Amino acid sequence: MPTVCHFEIAADDIERAKKFYSELFGWQIEKFAEHKDYWIFDTTDLNGKRGITGAIEKKHDKHHTITCNICVANIDEHIARVKKLGGNVFVPKSAVQGLGYYAYCLDTEGNCFVLWETDHNAK
């Protein structure tokens, strides 16, 4: 079943956001080598078990805030379902080489989310 697998925090000032979240939650935030202005971290639950991953990235516009990434088995099927159900895909399916595919969507209430399909053959 699709589930939230990652989230992204948009920031005007990445260094300021890194400092805030690392001091607030103790997250170890590290540069993601393949992407400029993209910093990743792992989370843990209250019992210390590994949680989902997160990232801080450069804010694209004033509406870009915190985005949940939903992992799906087949991104093309879910893109079609988003459209059929009245949502909008505003960034089409795009590849992150060697990792997978993503698409930015809006639900029927105007909330942004990302569909993600892991595919190590993505180009």
C-alpha cells in the first residue's frame, strides 16, 4: 500500500533551516551529493526506531513549504488516478538518475504532494 516515505522542507536560507532543525530535533543533516541545495537526514520514532527520511531544499516559490512524498509501486498508474480523481500533476514524471521517478501533484484541496517510484534504472 502506498505510504509516506519521505518529506521535504523548503527553505529560503538552507543554513538557517539546517541549524534550526538539527538543534530542535537532533537530526544529522548531510549534503546529498547528486543535488545542489538538497540536504538529507534520517528520523527516528520516540523509541529510537528508524523513521522516514527527510530533506531540506531550496524554496522554489512562496507556496513551496513542507511536502510529503508518497511511495507507489507504479507512478504512471497513480498519475492517471490523480487526474481522474480531480487532482493536478503540475510537475510531470521526472527521473532522478539511478534512484527513481517523481511527480509533483495537487490534491482536490490544493495541497501539494509528491508521488515517488523507486527504480534504480531511472535515467
